[in-house]
Amino acid sequence: MRADARRNRERILEHAASVLSTSGPAASMEEIAQAVGVGVGTLYRHFPDKPALLDAIGARTLQAFGEVTAALVADPTPDGDVVALLHRYVDRAAADATLRFALAAAPRGEASLVHDAMRAHRSDLEELIARDTSRGLLRPGIDVDAFRALCAAVVLTMDAPLPDGSWRTVAAVVEDGLRAPQM
């Protein structure tokens, strides 16, 4: 992809995320194109439909989390990297409704940018889990898929018809469940 096309795509993703955080997932492609300052045809050239746009937004955020995961691999925290990653992920999702919309709308199956972003840092997450388990900080039996499912469960409660802040209780229970039982 040419440098100018890449910059245009990044600008579209930034503005689209802003529109979606304000207007919600019902925002139209026309509304997004207008906010970006491009024609709707330009938007559709980059993203053939809204699910493709949401997939790209979700992947972009997950790529950033992949970088956080890689940083934790290089510089471990004393209290556990997996729980630290859970906190960062949940805090970001709580502050960013667009991330929640994007992940909820991500195509199921393996053919998506979100899944590509998840695969890209899987080995780093496996290393964090193995290290925390061997340090006695993480409950035995937790693997990458279980960790991701627990993160998704917390995020899903953020927009559920529950009392405000209920997701914080769910996050605390998940955190307690991740930690190794104390004897």
C-alpha cells in the first residue's frame, strides 16, 4: 500500500472510531465519511462495509495490546503480568465503547483482522501465562483461549442491561479466579 493510502486509511480509522464512540454502532458509513472529510466512495474503497471497518478498528487496538504484551514479556511486573494485562485491557475497553463495538462485530472464524492481530502476539501471551504460572501467580490450567474468553466476558458485561459498574464486580471475580489459590 502506498504511503499516502496508508495515511488516509489511518485517518479514516481514527475519525471512524471517534464517530462510533459518539454515535454508537448505528452510525452510518455516510456519517463516518463526512466526519473524515472524504467521499463515501473513498471510505468504501478502504472498507467494503461497516463490519470490515469495525474489524480494522478492533485489530488496530488489539495490535496496540500486542505491543503491551510484548513489553511485559521483556519487563515482567512483580505481581503478575497476566493480571496486569487484564487490568489494562478492561480499563481500555471501559473507556472506549468503540473497542467494544468493534470486538462484538468482529467476524467469527479465522478470516478477520481481529483474529490476525490476536494470532500475532499469541506466543507472547503464552509466555506471560507460562511465566506467571511457574511463579505461582496464576491458577494452573489457564491458557491463552481461557484468558481471552475471560476478558471477553468482562467486556460483554459493560454494555449489558445491568446496574452501572456491575462489570467492575465481574472483573474483580475474574481477577480473583486468575490468581493461583493461596494455601
